[in-house]
Amino acid sequence: MSKALLICNGQKPGKWLKKYAAQADFVLAADGGADSALAAGVLPSAVIGDLDSISPRTRRALQDVPFIHVERQDNTDLEKALDWLTAQGFTDCVIAGATGGRLDFTLGNVLSVRPYARKIRVQFIGDKWQLWVLTQGLKFAARKGARVSLLPLTSCKNVTLKGLKYRVSNEDWDTSHTGRTLSNEAAAKTCEIAFTSGLMLLYVEK
């Protein structure tokens, strides 16, 4: 298993980014995400994108770091980064700095990982939350009382929830069930979601 940390050019991560960098095998900055990485005290292993957002100052600071220039303009720097990471065989990717600012960019970033979800396990992270893109079940640690929400992106079969305040056993969910799937609560330190098919977002407060 090889794990990457991908830093994007959205809301700037705080010093907590160092913890995720220390857990990663490779740190990839997507264009202007390199500025955010340095601001958080993290040195990227490489920088990728069309390279129109990174500041000259950061370019100079990273003169010994590889730059991967991808000229195509019909996809985002996040997609360019995921194309490269999947081609390199990475199995897990934690993404920071992909939210904040314009709502359309935030939604676009989250939804753009759908084609990659079966190739690489993706987790978005923020200051006080984490968001997984799931194609299969997951056991996850949670603070007791933390809000846990689930958002089916497709029909999801045989959904079972354990360790949560509102438990579910072998239910079928689709995109019309958000009233039932939002604002659950962690009742144990380890929780679990299982389902046999589908694509789902799992949001957990830190």
C-alpha cells in the first residue's frame, strides 16, 4: 500500500497538515497548492499542474523539487494529480485544500473523484472534518458524539451502520434518502459502514 498526500489550491490548511505529511509516502502539490504546503511547513515531493497559479517565490523555494507540467486545459489540477497518482500505482490519497472559496469549485472537486474511486481510495480533509469517497465498507475512528453524515451518490445496496447512534441494517439507499442519512452521531470510538454496491460520501467531524 502506498499513500499520497495531495495539497490543492483551495482553503489553506493549518499546521495540522504536517501530521498527514508525516504519514504519507509521497506529498504532491497541485499547482498553487505548493504555496499552501510551504505556508503550513510542508515540503512537497513534487508539484503538478499547468503551473499557472504557483507563485514565483514558491517556485524559487522549490527549485530542487520536480515539477510535472501538464498542459491540457480540459481538466483540473486535482484531476491531473489523480491521473498521475493512479498511473504511479498509489492506493490511497488524502486530499487537503480542495474546499473553501467558490462553492462550484468545492462541489466540482468532490464530484470529480468519482471516476477514480475504484482505482484509489480518496479521503478529503479539513480543519475540523474528514470526508471519504467510498465504494466499499470502512471501519473508522471517531470522537464520541461527533456528527457523521452519509451521502449516497448512486444507489447503495445493503447498507449497515455500526457504532452510530442511529443504526441501520441491510437497507437500500439512493439519492432521495438524505433526510435519513444526514446528522447521525458516533456512539463508539470505532464505527463501521458496510454496503455491497454503490458509491457514497462519508463525512465525519473531528
